[in-house]
Amino acid sequence: MASPAEVFEAFRQAHARADADAAAALYAPDAVYYEPDNVPHRGRDEIRTYLASVYAVRGPVELSVKRQVGADQTVLAEWTSAFTDGGRRSVGVPGVSVVELGRDGIVYHRDFG
């Protein structure tokens, strides 16, 4: 099984390619993904659908990790993002992700920022 840091890196790379299938494959079937100002996304299929809708608007999302810590099955990553939304490029948008792994992949993902 991959470490939490390796799974987060795979997620970061899928984001950079705007690959909803690759990103969703990292989640357990019963995962929950929470974001600020958004409803929870429950289950791998719902997460895939949500990410595909984000990528359709923003295209690739680049996450630059500033700090990262991990313990057991959890990783916390502080990052800045870069993406295009409505033709406008946003760079340096800060955030933090908390990602917890289970036997079948990411079971809990919460973004702050």
C-alpha cells in the first residue's frame, strides 16, 4: 500500500492533468470529500463527477506543496494552487488538505482555504 504522502502526490499529479478518473481512483468507494462552501461529495463516483465538473471549468489545477506532514494513515499538506476560471488566471491561492487513507484508498479528504 502506498504511503499517505505518495497518495497525495498521485492526487496532485492527477489534478495537474485534469484527470478526474485518475484522481477518483485514489478514493475508497465510500470516501467523503469536504470543501469549503460546498456540499460533501460522498463516494468515489460522486467525487469523480464533481472533479470532472471542476476540471471542465478550470482545466488543470496545479498544487504547489509548501509544507507536508504525515502520520500513520494521514497526511496534512499546505499548498497554493494555480488555475484558470472564467478566462482569469488565479495563482497562489492558499489551502490545506487533510487526507486519511483506509484499506481501499482515501476515506476522508477535507480542504480548507
